[in-house]
Amino acid sequence: MRVHLDAVQRSYHVRRRPETGSRLTRLVRRERSEVEALRGIDLRIEPGESVGYIGLNGAGKSTTMKLVSGILAPTAGRVTVDGRDPHRERRALSADLGYLAAQRASLWWDLPVKDSYELIRRVYGIEPALFRRRREELVARLDIGKHLNTPVRELSLGNRTRAELVGTLLHAPRLLLLDEPTIGLDIFAREAICGLLKDIRETSAPTIVMASHDLRDVEAVCDRIVMIDAGRLVHDGKIAELRGLGGGTRRLVVHHAEGHVLPSAPGLVPVRTAARTVTTFEYAQGDLPPEILSALFSDPLVDDVQLEAPSLEQLIKTLYRKAG
Amino acid sequence: MAERLTDWKKSLDVAFFATRMNFRSHLVHPGEVVLANLGALVQAVSGAAVFMLALSTTGVIHGWTLAQWAVLTGFTAVARALWNTVFFGTLDIPDMVRSGELDHYLVRPANPLMLILFSKVDTDVWIEIVIGLTTMGVALHVSGTELTAQVMLFIPVALIGAALVFAAMHLAVTSLSFWLRHDAMLSMLIWRLDSFAQLPMSFYPKWVLAAFSTVVPFAFVGYYPCLYILGKTSSPLVWAFPLAGPLLMIPAVVLWRRGLTRYSSTGT
């Protein structure tokens, strides 16, 4: 599904206790103020794209998800999904929407998982044979077969999120909005979820928007990153392009004997570190003289040599610093 | 039209299934169900016992004998229990609005209000229905009320109408939570006020009756229908009283829909 956001703004009204005034005034009076969650977002997501939507806490990620899902209406600007207003046509569009907010249960809390799935089947009008086939595939893939008869409230966070994801995918949504789907999960649960999403992306190509703090997950599932900061878009591009934004700086990390003096070369800038047996240099990509590397590898007092590209996290930190 | 019919059919299918699942989920903890039912039984029986005792006296207050008052009490108790059976989930709306839990009802291709209604059922209301009907039956007999065919037809229709009056008022008040972030006290006030519905309105000054017929229309729950059941009025207009429930549901649902447009879905 095609998702367009044009100059979208969204603000919330909040009421706070006044900081000044008598005790009675502070007890009774509330001051009304406006918080701007989104300050003019323009975004185009084409059918079949998978977009990692990243930002710090309070940046506006969840608000964007809620606007696209139709839960909220924008204060200004326009949101469309396949050319339709998701807030006005929420019920019609929700048949093709899969929305997962991992910190909130969408399955029925007191019902066993399989009953929740049956309820979903009826709500979405999924044909029983197709439903059974999809359920079996997804349950096997996320390994939650032994929890189908357990009430949702009795599941661990990891199993609950797996169960929630199955519930989100049962009707084969064409637009998948995932708000922090792996938050608080262990490595196995995260791998299982990201692996499944990656497969779904390759087989049925739904449009995926995944808000996450965890860049490893975003990198595993998405090929485009949209960064948001304080309600504004600060970057939008392919992950490969983001890597190019690092300015081509690389690191050379050398583990050696204490007090050992390493050879130097032009363009190799030492980075101050506290460790006496590790020396780090920065250099521009392509500027590392090959003779330095051969000298290091043949040096008996050098234990290890590592060449490091900046991590996605470092690149994103750099972008945030530039933005603000 | 055909699309709307399919939509209704699907809603009913979901509603029946959700209700069945809810009963099943309650039965996962049979101890809790027994205790809840026991509590409801003690409360209902003690209330009924006071009336049964009072029925032995023949005093008349403001034109109402105690037996007639008991008819009103039984009728209101059944209407309230019927409301509880279907509309119990609406009481959670303020919490859902505050916590943002409402989100997941809004991203489904079904009427969110229907999903809320049938996601929660009260399992101990059947005791209130049985005790209420028994109280009403005994009191009708003791009061010497003539149970004509019209009255027998009127009672179930009026009970459904009365349950809808309760539903409309509670839905309207809980929908205010979209505007007032702390409307729990208002819900509690309405909850407490509905005990006034069990009293003959002739007990009150005229302005209170006017308030209970307009602002907080509890008079339509039991008082007006019971005037007809007990033969205190023969006006054909009484047949319009059960319409108060469906009519009041219209502004309540409009308020709920308006509220949804103001929903701000806090947090992640």
C-alpha cells in the first residue's frame, strides 16, 4: 500500500498543574498548553517498501504510526493510504492493516491465544481453511504451538510478542505498522521475529513501517531508514546511503604488547584511549598504506589488527548531532 | 443495503463468539466465579428479604404500597442486570482512553463499540435477574395487580427499553472521558444516582421528578413503566416510554463518535 504524508503536523493539548500560585490554586487550577509531536512531516512510502522509522523517545514515531493507521487525525497536513484518508476510512482500510504496538496487548487478555486468533478470524472474515493454514505456518515459524491454550496474560513478554505478531499477520495485511516490535525481547525472540518479517517481505511484499530503537533489527528487516527528531524528519534514505554519510572515516585498532611503539604514516591519526595495550587510529577510507598493514601483521609484538567501519548507531548519532 | 446486512451479520457472529469466549475465560478461575456469584446472591437475597418482610405491612407512602414499591425495585433490578449483561464493557471506556488501550479496537474492521461491548461480560448478573424477576412476581401478586395480556407484553418491552436508558446514560458519561481526562467521579456519580431509579418518583418534589425525566432520565427506567404495570395510569402514551431507551442511545452514540475524533491515544 502507498503511504503519503504531506506537511503533517500533530499537536496534543496537555493540562499541567501551575508551578506558581497559592497551594489552593496549584491544587485546583490546570494550565493548558500544546505539545507539538510532529512539525511538518513529508514522507512517501511506495508499495512493498520496508522502512525503518527511527528516533529518540518522544520524537514522534508512535504518533506517525497512529496517524497512518487512522487512530489519530493530523492537526494540519494530509495523510493518505492508497489515496484514502485513514482516519475517515479507518474501518475499510483496517482490513488491509496489521498494527502491532509491542508494549500494548491487542490480543484478548483473558482468552487463550487460539481463541483470540479465532476471534480475529471472525473479525477479519478469513476463510477457515486459509486461516488454519496461515495460523499453522506462523505458529510453527515463531514456535508458539505449546502456548496456544494459554491465556495471553500468562505468557512471558517474548512469547506474548510472538503471539501478537501471529495475530497481526493472520489476515495477511498489505500494510504492516510495527511500533517497537522487539523491545525488551531476548536475542532468540528478536531473531525469530526479524527472520519472519524478512521472509514475509521477500515473499508477499507488504509495505512495512517499523519503528524501533534497535538498529540491528531495522537493518535486518528494512532497506530504507527514515529518521525523525523532535517531530521533524532529519534523514530519509537507503541504509547503504546512510553508511556513505559517515564521511568514509574508518578505524584501525591494534592490540600489542605494553609500551610497544607502533609505526606511523601520514593520514593515520591516533585516537586517545586509556588502554595501554590497544592503540586506535582513524583514517580516511582508501588512505591506509598497505605497507603499514604488512608491518603490523609481521610485528611479533602485535597480537591483533582490526579494521572497523563505523556502526549504524555511530552514524545515526552523528546525524543527530548535525540535526541539533 | 446488502453490505450493511453482511456487516451486521458479521458483528453478531463476532458478538456471540466473544461472549461465549468470555464466559469460558471466566470459567478458567471457577473459584472467582463462585465467590462473585455468592456475593451477588447475598446482596440480592438480603435486598429482597427486606422487601418481603415489608410486604407484610400495608402502609401506603405517597400513593404507593410497599408491594408496589417492590414491583418497581424488582423491575429496576432486572433492567439494571440486563444492562450489565451487554453493556458492562462500556464502564472501561475511561480507562481505555486514558491508557491508550482503545487503539487496538480502532484498527480492526469492525465497530469498535461492538468489540468493546462483547469483549467483557458480567457473569454474576443471572442471579440479579432471577432474584429481580422473583421479587417482581411475588410483589405483583401481593399488590393485587391485574396482569392483563397488554401488561404481560409491556413488561419485557419496557425492560429492554429501561436497560437501554441505563446503557445510554453510562455510555454518554463514559464518553465524556475523551474531553475530561478524569471523569471517573462522574461515572461513579451516575452509578450511585441509579439507585434513585428504584424509588417511586412521587416521593420527590416536582423539580426532582423533572430532573429525573430530562437531565438524568432515570424516571424512564422504572417509574414511568411501573405506573402502567401497576394500573396507576391507563394512558396509551405509556407505550411510548420504552422508546426512551433507543432514543437516548442516539445522542449517546453520537457523543461516543464525536469523542473518538478527539481521541489522543497517549503513549506508545
